[in-house]
Amino acid sequence: MNDLRIYIHIPFCKSKCNYCDFNSFAGMDHMFRPYFKSLITEIALYSNELRGRRIDSIYFGGGTPSHVDVQYIYQVLKCFTFDENTEITIEVNPGVVGYHNFVQYRQMGINRISFGIQSFNDRILMYMGRIHNSLTAINNIHECKEAGFDNISADMIFGYPKQTLEQYEDSLNVLKSLEIPHVSCYSLSIEPGTLLDEMVKKNVMPMPDEDLDRAMYNLSIESLKKANLQQYEISNFAVPGYESRHNIGYWNRDEYLGFGLSAHSLYNETRYSNTEDLHQYISLLNKYEKPVVHTDTLTKEEIITEYIILKLRMNSGLDIAHFQDKFDLNFEEKYGDKLKTLVNTGLLYKQSDSYKLTRSGMDVANKVFVEFV
């Protein structure tokens, strides 16, 4: 059987950022104990699915997993059998943990830290509603390295209202000086119901500039390349060997199990979604019932569409022979006219036996993807 991937959702935060629409809560620390009790029960209910499967990656996301006591994280990790080659990542927000926490993470088997940096400009961090400043982030990264971590990632956001190209370039330069081997650069998306959405609607904050957003994206690619951070997916860059195995698993459509509030799973070509209601999640698990509220068994056409879109996200592209082997279909025969149009308009190109997004195609990736839906 193929390797399995595990996602653990920790929905608690110290405070909620202005742009965040993730299922997370601030000021709910009193729910730690009942939540983790339920989480461990949920994992136990999946013993059949876990039995005999090697786990290639475990990812603690949120929320802010680093906001909870390390012993809660340890209790969850003890539920799984993994080896020294399993990639185990925890998301960390600067200022929430320190050197001793990083030491404890390493001792329990965590070997990859993903920092929510977002910016090294204090004014932009304030606009975002982040609780840390740039110095705190820099110090935290140094503490992480001192604790023995070398597999470190940083998330950055560009296209934020009032953010200039110069400010973003300065942040990238600080980031490069810290010699972090993995960086994710995300274009801001203003999500309905967020505080930022309200601020834009009330003209407290301006709408992001689309041309500036694209300039920042292209700056990310060029700037990070100079630090040997090679782009391997639309938003992700790594020194060779430090790519996120967990995320590559998603893009390859490997099977994964998601545990926790609002977590998603892909298993036996069926997608499962957990409830987004915290009290319902705990109530169901108190009755030893799985908290799944939606299942979607994918058709062959849906699987093909997902496969194409996810493969095109990666710089390695879509391998024609692999597509043929997997689906018993000729990719170029099935999508010939669409491929010709996308190549002629400069959004796709063919290299050897693979189709890949051009730089222009990456700028308008969703426009490319919709052609295969």
C-alpha cells in the first residue's frame, strides 16, 4: 500500500488576524482539554484506515498549533506510528514560542517548522493584525536554528492593502538573509466575513492593486531564485531537497486523513469533510461517532480534472506518459484543441513529454485550470 499523510487541525489562536477566514478561535483556551480529548478519540476511530500504512508526513496546521501547550501536541503524536524519515511539520507564529519550545518539539519527533511570518515590515504587520513585530520573528528563527532545526519554512503575504513593492522587496531581502530553505509566497485574497473585508467595504483600507500584486509575485520568483530557492509550485520555493513532502503529497493526490475541526480527507477516491462546529465536533466524538458531515465519492472525470489542475500547479508539470498509464487515456487526444489554444496564447508550453505553465500562465493559473473543468 502507498504511504499515507496526516493533517491535524488545531483551531486555537492567541488573536485572529484581519485577513483570516480559517476555522479558528481566539480567547477559547478553556476548550483545549475537551478538544484534544475529542481529537484523540477521532484518531482512534480510524484505526482500521491507519493499520499497516506507513505515514510519510504529519502536518499540524491551524489556527496556531504553537499556541497550545506542547504536551497536547505530544499526546496527538503518540497516537501515530512513524519513523525517522517521516516529515513532521508544525505551524508556528512568531512570539508565541521560544527556544525551549523548539527543543521540546525536536525531542518529540517534529523535524520541520513552518513560520507564519507574512512580512518583516512592522507597519504592514500592524495592518494585518499580527501580534508580532519583525524583530520578534527574526529572533524566533534564530532560536529555532539554535534548537537544531534546519528544515524551516516561512509564509509570506503580498498584495496587502497599503503594501508597496519596495516594502515587499525589503521583506524578501530580510528573509533571504536568514537563509531559510523553504518559502511560501501567497497573494492576498480578501475573504467575505473577515475584518479586512469589512475594512475595505468601509473604505478604511483600499482594494489591493492587481498590477502591483502581479509585480510582487514576479519579484518573489526572481528574488528567491538568487538565493537558490527554486520555484517548485505556483506559490512555493525551496532549496533543492527542502520541498514540502506533505504538500507535494496533496498535489500528487496521495491519500491523506485529516483530523480535527473542519479537517478534510482523501481516502479511496472519496473526499470527507468534518464539521466546522466546535461543539458538534466534541458532541459527536463524545458518542464515539466520526465528525464527518459531508462525503463526496469522485467520478473518473472529477479525478482526471483534479489530477490535471494539481499537476499543472507544480513546476514539474503534467507528464503525458504518466497520465496515459494512470487513466488509459491519451492526454493530447482528449484535450488537443484546448492545449493548442493555451500553448498559442503563451499560457502553457510543452517540454519533452510534459506540459507546464509558463510564467504568464502562473499569473492567470485559474484561467488555465478552468479549461479542464
